[in-house]
Amino acid sequence: MNKIKLKICGMRNLENIREVSALRPDYIGFIFYAKSPRYVGEDFKLPSDFPADIKKVGVFVNASTEEMLKQVQRLRLDYLQLHGNESSQQCEELKKQGVSVIKVFSVDDDFDFNATKPFKHCVDFFLFDTKGKYYGGNARTFNWNILKNDNHQVPFFLSGGISSYNIKDIKELKGMNLYAIDINSGVEATPGMKDIEKIKNIKSEL
């Protein structure tokens, strides 16, 4: 299995972004959803010394194509992560604009992977997160055995309550098209503030 890549999501504090960037995760995510406790705010700017080799991901929930493209241009985002009820048509529009897309699906024991089919041709990655009260950040894992119900032609990110306590269980997914893990609340001191030691512990297991 290729080395699993690492995404740290839900960042907004500039100094904390610098600290996490020094660990060289592959992706860092910024949430542009106003109802999230990790919302970056309207005037968010990246540190001027943000490393060029870390991919920048903008996380949106049911936003307009225009709003997302505005932030792509303003912050030079590398990916858009769509966490709501976005359509495959909207994904196609974004792809036509040269934007890379991660489409999120909220998973529980009843999840039907047929829901992913319309998106297979118009996204770069899927992301499977735990279905819960919030659009992400529910701090709970789902039953990863559910993932065996699909052939995973599209490489995917795994999210939902991943922490140093369960990172070793990722090995159970060997042979699937798992591309990256996405960690957020499982490595936080407070919402939006990441604990560097917790991230180091997870990174050492990948």
C-alpha cells in the first residue's frame, strides 16, 4: 500500500497554521462555512510564508460556484472540498474552471454507495466522513467495514474521529483505494487550535 497522505483540517489561527505547516502535512484545510466553530471568517488570509508544497483545501457547504471560485482565486486554493448537497453538475462546473474537487459523503450503517456514482467522473477524490449532527467535526468514527461495500474506483480520504487512539486500525483498510486521512477534532486542544504533539503521533504511524 502506498504511504497514506495526511490532511489537517479546520485551521484558522495564523501561528497555529505555521506550527502545523512545519510538520509538512500533505494538505491543510480551511473551513468557509459560517456555522462551523472552525470558520475562518470573512477576512481570512494565509501566512505569507505558507509552504508551497502543502496543498490548500477550501471546505464549503452548499456554497455557490461563484463564491467558491472567488476564494480559489483570492487564496490560490488547490482543492475545493464540498461537504453539503452539491450536485454532480456543480462539480463539473468547477472542474471546467480548472479546480480540483473533493466530494464528501456522510456515512452511517445504512449508507448506499450508489450515491457516489454520479460523481465518479467529475471529482478528484471522495471523502468519507461520519454522518452526524454537523457537516463534519462530529468527532466520531463510522464502521469502516462499510467501506468494503464498494470497489473504490475513485481514491478517497477517510475522516471522522481519527486520533492517535485508532490510527493503527487504518491497516484494516489495506487493499482499498485509501489515499489520505483527514484529521480535525481528534488532534485539537480547542476548536480550530491543533495540538502539535497529537499530530506528530499520528504522522509517525502513517
